[in-house]
Amino acid sequence: MTPAEGTTTRSCGHRECASPDRERLVTVPTAITLVRTLATIGLALAGASLDSLELLLAALVVYWVGDMADGFAARLLDQETRVGATLDIMCDRISAALFYVGFAWYDPSMAIPVGIYLAEFMVIDMFLSLAFLAWSSSSPNYFYLIDRRLWRWNWSKPGKAVNSALFAVLMVWTREPWLAGVIATALLALKVISLVWLMRLRLPVPTGCLHTVADTAPA
Ligand SMILES: [Zn+2]
């Protein structure tokens, strides 16, 4: 048996496990991801240019509802792919960035909490969220099979709610810069701790020699 047969054509069939045969760019959930992201971008930019809090909040609602819908569709239709999960994670970042920068523009007292939150969400949380790619997982939702503690604090339902909803809801509701700042800092601390836990797991790296790949790849 050649290495190719052993690693790329056989799969165990678990939905939690990635399979090269299932990977494709165009799927229903990924189409939902792209549509909800375009709608969020349009609403957030319209909100910024018209100085409209309603449009900004509509952008946030479309982002959140759309983010639940694409995940639901992926599980329902059995179309979970690593391509889709990765695009979903990246689309979440531009959606959040536009809403939060727009909100800080609307209410400048929130600029510092928003800056802390975006550093957490767009850099550390993005890295954590993409870490599932180092394993054979089809999405971060199955990280409990890799590390239960990391999953509980980052990708379980309460973990996700704390990471995305808590800060936005309190910021919009209370307009208390100190409260928002404390929550953003606590989230940043949680993500830094999660990063330390992740690195202690020893991030797997695909084995093999790149020069060998180049020698045997079809021209
Ligand atoms: Zn499996």
C-alpha cells in the first residue's frame, strides 16, 4: 500500500472526522455563510454612513442568526467541511469587525473596550478557532474529542455564547465603558490561557518531507 492510499482515500465515516472526499467549496451552508456576510457588510456600512444604530444592530442580528443558520444547515444536510468551517470563522471576523468599529464610531466611549475585544476575537480567538485544522476534525465544534477543557471554554454552546454575545449585549445595553472593558479584558485573559492550553497539547504537524512531495507530485 502506498502512503497515499493509507492517508487520503480511506475514511472512518464519523461526522466529526474530516474526509477529503467531502471537501468542496460550494455547499449550502457555505452559500449561507457568504450571503449572511454580504448582508452584514451592507447593513453595517449603511449604518455607518447614515449614522444609524438600528442598521448597525440589524447587521449584528443578521451576523448572529446567519451564523446559527449555516451551522444548522451544515449538520442537517451532513455538509460539514473544513473549507466551510474555515470560511465561517473568517466571515465571523469581518462581520464582527464592521459592527464593532461602527459601534465605536457611533459611541466613542466604547473605543477602548472595542479595541480590546477585537484584538481578542480577531487574533487570538481566530488562531484558536483555526487550530482544529491541525487535527482530523471537521470543525471546532468537535474539539471535545481532542481536549474537553479547551472545547468547554471556547466552542461549547455556553462557551460560544460567552465569547460572542455577552460582550456585545452588555455593551449595547448598558453603554458602560468600564463594564465593557472589564468583560473584554476577561475574555482576552481566557483566550490567552486557552492558547497556553493549546500549545501544551503539542499542535500536531503533518509529517513527511516537502521535497519528497515535490518530487512525486504530478507535473
Ligand atoms: Zn472517525
